[in-house]
Amino acid sequence: MTILDQLSLRVPIIQAPMAGVSTPNLAAAVSNAGGLGSIGVGATHASGAAQMIDELRGLTDGAYNVNLFVHAAPQRDAAIEAAWLGALTPLFRELGAEPPSTLATIYKSFADDEDMLGVLVERAPPVVSFHFGLPDEGRVRALKHAGCFLIATATNVEEARAAKASGMDAVVAQGYEAGGHRGVFDPNGEDTRLGTLALTSLLVRFSDLPVIAAGGIMDGRGVRAVLELGAVAAQLGTAFIPCPESAADDAYRQALLSEAAHHTVMTRAISGRPARCLRNRFTEWGATASHSAPEYPVAYDAGKALNAAGKAARESGFGAQWAGQGAPLARELPAADLIRALQRELGEVP
């Protein structure tokens, strides 16, 4: 039985669990259209996750995915954090605001969140996926006992093999083209920056897991390309950002559908971890910053405060406008119509 059969998917397409952008409405629309819809709960607490899952369950009878961040707890350094806030101060003041006096660890890793584990075990989502790393043996065992199908992101063969050893049921091959945060387990280690096609081929051959390809895939021809390489499905994120069901704000949508889509960059400045974003004022500042950002997610606390100051001043150039290299191919369609278009295009490929 294939992963598609196990999850009752009619279309080999997974909507990426973009925390802050994916919504229960978006995920439900994708699942109801035959794909696998996803929500990201790494940026919320256990009660917020419970609310999102309950809302999603009320909107679809199909399978859906709940995604979590499994990052190491940040190593706090007061001097680094103070220097980072000092470097950001001129930007805040240009926007008529002051930087926060201190920074906080705004997101709790699933590795340390017993309340989140309880929510997941109680609600037993059909699919649970992980980004930035792998949960421990006890969490894997609890989720599998609850009946969850488990997926981890990998950016190289070693991470994929670790996913297999930990008990994952499938792996997402995240190519360097992908938008949003790199799924690297160690953000300070070597990143081989494998592209989607090469990484998919490698993981199909060497991971001994079903492979879901992600990164730069925007249309049916892209889906067909990775299926031909042996992937069981394609995961698309940027393609779903313009959908009316997403939580992207107007500035994000306008930027994605403009010339800015042709210019994405990998940056640590926004969150403290490498992530692919539309080039904007924040990424340009980050490219020349003389100070190292604090570790994720501490740096994100500063980034969010700067974006809020920008919005208050009607300046949209400081947002986390995550997007992959295929961004210029984005189209404004309701999620169900996009799934149908992708399915039609997939069928038209010789």
C-alpha cells in the first residue's frame, strides 16, 4: 500500500504547513479537493494548536497534516542579543519606534512541549510532520500508538537516514529552492544546499523511505518531474500563498505577484535560522549586518517587533515574506481550483 493509499489522497500533492500562513480553511480546501492539507502549529502553544486542529476537523473528513518545529533550545547570550538590538535600533527609529529592551524565546520546541504532545495524542491527526529535527523515541512511540503517520523534513541523506532510524513513515526532500526555513537539523553545520531534483533522487535511492519532494514546484509539470524521479508526492508551499484561504497579508500577496518574486534570498536576519524570503529592506540590511543574529527563535522576536513597527508606519519591507525560487509562477486561485489546475496539468504532461 502506497502513502497515497494510506492517506486516501486522490492527488499526489501536499500543501506545505506554512506556520503563520496556512490556515484551517486552506488545509481543509486542499484536503477536500483530494490533496493533503496542512497546518503549522510550531508558532503557537498547545491550546492554540488544539483550536486549529478542532477547526480543521470540522471542515474536512479527509486526511490532514499537523506540523511541528523540533529545534534545539537556543543558547542565550546577552551580549549578542544586546548587540543585535543595538544594530537594529536605527531601523526602528527610522520607523518612529524603539526596539524592545530584551528578547524572548517566542516559540517552544516540540522536543520540550509535553502539553503539545498531549494535544496531538488526544486528537490523533492522520499525519504529523516535523521540521528542524526529530522528536525523541517516547514522542514517536506515543504518536504512532495514537495512529499518526509521521513525516520528517530532510535536506541531505544523513538527515533522511536519521528519520528512518527514528521511526518516520516518510521523508520530505527539501531542496535549496524551497521557501521559508531550511529544515537543516544543525543550522550552524555544513549545508550541502542540494537542489530538489538531486536531493529527491538521492533520497529515493538511499533513504529507504517514501519521498515527498519539495522546493520550487509550482505547477503540474514540476509535480510530474519529481514523480518521475521516484517521489510519491510533491509538497508545494509558495504556490498556495496567494490563495484567498491563506493568512498572507496584502503586502505579502502584492510582493509575491510583483517583480519581487524574481528575487529571493536566503537570510538569517529575520529569525536567526536560514530561510528563503522575497528580497526586501530587512534582507538587504541583513546582508550587510556586522553583527551575528541571536539563535532561533530569539532573533525572530526582534524581527517580529521590527515588522510590527514597519506596518504601523505603512512600510512593508520588514516582513517575513517567505517564498521559494519558483515564486514568479504563483497564481491567484482558490485552493480547490489550484489543486484542480495542478491535477489537470499533471495529466497533460506526456
